[in-house]
Amino acid sequence: MAVIAFAAAVGIYKLAYDTRDAIPEPDVDLSTLFSTGTFKALPDVRNPAIVLQEHLEHLRSRRYEAAYRDQSKNLGALAPLEEFTDNVRKNEPLFREVAAYSFPVYTVDGDSAAVSGTISYEDGNKSRVDATLVRESGKWKVAGITLIYQ
């Protein structure tokens, strides 16, 4: 009985005093997990479109080190983590108020891939996203992103 009372008290305390701003989670486009037609294999949860969405989600939630690790070696060599973080912070409006990601199609050519789609924002606006990814050590890494606010 004491455990239940304690748990209830903790819950009430968190509701009353936890003033951290929660960042709402955007909708994620999972359509690329499944292909059309006869599909006998398991879905590919590490496909380039999903990897790109994870990268954008790292940027949105300010997990800059994780986003930096998502980059290809060549892209990461262009700027150290501190410079990368400063650049992302300067462009934060493109990543913060995200309502949904939509990357329904991607193409793979050997160890490179192209992903195109949109980011929808809570205010109804969108950004066009075109990205290239490369496979390094068996994992997709972001090699470049172009974001155009529409």
C-alpha cells in the first residue's frame, strides 16, 4: 500500500513541478519499409530514407553528437563537431517545429543512395529535402543534404 501511495505522490509531483518543455514527436514516414508487389523478406529498417529521418530527428531534438556521427567520413571532415553544431543552431528553425517527415521513395546505386521528400512544419509550411547517402562499413551515412524552405 505504501508503494502505491509513493508512486501516486511521485506522479503528482511530476505533473505539478516538471516544467521542462516537451518536444512533440513528429510523424515519421515508414512507407519505405515495405515494397510493393510480392514481398517475402523482412522490412529494411536501416534503409536510406529511414536513416535520413533519424538524422533529421537527431537535429530536431538537439542531439548534435549523434547527428554528427550520422555523417559520412568525407562530410564530417569538412567541419569539426563544434562548427557543425554552430551551423545547425544557426539553422535551427528548419529542424525544430517539425510536424512530419515524408520520404516515400529512395534509390540505391551500389554504395550510394538518393532520398527526396519533404519536412512538414506545425505552421503548415514545408521544406523540400534532397539527400545523398553512402554506405560505410555496412551502414548508411549522410553525405549531403539540401533543404529548401518553401
